[in-house]
Amino acid sequence: MLSDPYTGLVWPQRIESAAVVVKEGLPVLKTLDWLTLTFEPKIEVPADAWVDWDAANQKFITAAEKYTQTVETNTKVTVTYPKDMFQTVKWHDGSRCQWPTL
């Protein structure tokens, strides 16, 4: 994403869309149409969400692995990238982006 130099608002770069879910009652509003904004009374963290990094073993830790009970959050953002991103996007040196091996 890039910040607009005149308004400071964020514009997508290589992002098709974003869906933002916010806990009801929080003072959040939408300014640009490239994303959707909805409100929910409760937002549970999915069990397979990455919540931490195990540096010793070089692996992500999921919510289910870290927490013994359901965890809630104030916001949830889902970003959709172009399907052909790894075929069309190149790094500054001209090499292609590669999906990381996890």
C-alpha cells in the first residue's frame, strides 16, 4: 500500500481488495472504496491464524498452538492479492517474486 502524499490516505498497490471487520462500538470509518468495512459484536481469532514466531525452530505459531481457549480481537483484515501476482510482479532487481516455503 502507498500513502497519498496529499491526503495521507492509503491506496492499494498490488492489492485487489481488502475486507475490514471491526468490533462494534469502536470509532472507525471508511474513506476509500477499495476496501469494505463491516462491524461485528465479537471477532474470534481463527485457530489457524499465525500469532507468533518460533525463531529457534523457524516456524509460525498458530492461535490454537499458543492459546488454550478462544481469543477475541478488535479487528480482522483480509487482503486479496491478484491471482497472477507471482507470475507478473518482479523485485527491484528484475527477479520474480517467489512464494516462500514455510
